[in-house]
Amino acid sequence: MAKTRNGKVISISSVKGGVGKTTMAINLAGIYYSMGKKVLIIDADFFSGGISVWLDIRNKKDIYTMINNMANNMYTNLEDYVTSYNNGIDVLASPRDPRSAMKIESKYIPVIFDFARKIYDVIIVDTNHIMNEINLMILDNSYMSLFMITNDLIDLKNMKSIVSIFKDTDKRNFLVCLNNSRDTGRDYISLFDMRNIIKCNIDYTISNSFYIKNIDKYVMDGEILTLNKTINRFHAGDISKLRSIANILIDDKYKDGDINE
């Protein structure tokens, strides 16, 4: 009999596009895989998802197929809708046709999570940066959320608004990660000022040394950076930081959601 797991849903979010959210989701999947965990990546950026492209998987089914079958009493098993990347990482892809994204109802999100938790140790959800009903449902049903920000004033002001909403709703199960590897020349706002702007702690920082000049090569090859031996050797510090992030996101001591106060 297959092992029944009690997996944790980890959502990777942002309040602005182009901040490295998808890269983080894929890198964390690699970290968890190297820890011996069975991982599912759900691409919930329904209009412009990039997980399948990065990992070079040719999925025949996607999350819309699954939800449509659920709505029409044709659902079978979660395994029938995912595509395997390797022996420990599966992907539930975003809709192949962006028009299908508009037909996805948020009520199915927790149902999918419940199915996934029984099969996978970690479910990583790559979201869209727009705080619509789908994304709010994802955040509400995540064990932990990781918000990616950059040294960008618009990004920081938008993050301030989200933090304000979280405080009003007493949401504490989230971490904030500053990604300095995304725009290596953008450092005009100090870390102190960024904290003051968003009115929240910045829990982790990915250094500008983790900027990968030839990242397109890895994307073309469908390779996960954190599983590459050369990158692990030359960027040991940043890989170690990603391992720390991965561990705290699934740490049982945060099961009550008491992270940010």
C-alpha cells in the first residue's frame, strides 16, 4: 500500500511580476528533492505560467483539465493529471490555453490541496502576483507563504499594502525574502529603509552573487539550479541560504502560523 503523507502546502508569492518567484519555486523544489522529499509543483500562474517551460516537460493535461473533470464528475486520481520531472518531483501545470484560466473557480483550490497532501511531502504553489480570489484562496490554504520582493519602490509599496491586510486579518504564516540576484545593480534603498517601507521584517536575502549570467542555458536544458553540481559548488553560500528557507517553511514549530508579529 502506498504511503499516506501529510504534506505541507508552500505558496511562493509576490506583489509584482519579474521578481524571481518562479525561479524560487523551482529552486526550492530541487532543495526538497535533495532532502529526500516527494514534491509537487503546482503552477497557479494560470495566465502565464512558466514551470513547464523551465522544466521542459510536455504535459498533456493540466490543472484546468483536472478541475473541469471534477466539475463534471469525471475526476479519477491526481496522478492522472500531473507530469513527472524526475522520480521525486511532479508538476501540475497551468492551463495550456490561457482562456481556460478564466473558467477556474477558487473553490477547487483547497480540494486539490487536500488530494496533494495525501501523496506529497511538500506542495509548492507558484502564484500570480495579482491578489485575486484564486490567490487569496491559495494563501488562506497554505501552511506557509514566501513573498519575494526586490529593491524596487513600487514593489515595496505594494508589499506594504499586503502586509497591512495581513495584520488586519491576523495572518502570520508568511516570510519575506529580498531577492538581490534579480536586479544586481539596483541597491538604492537600504535594507533598513525597506523594512520601514513595508512595515515588516525581511526574513531572508538572496545575495547578488547568485545572479546566474547564463540562466537561459539551464532553462533550455530544463535543469533545476539547486540540483546542478557546479552551481552548488560555486554558490555554496546561497544554496545554504535556500536550504535554510526550505527548512523553516516546513518546520513543525510554525504549525500554528505564528511567524510575523
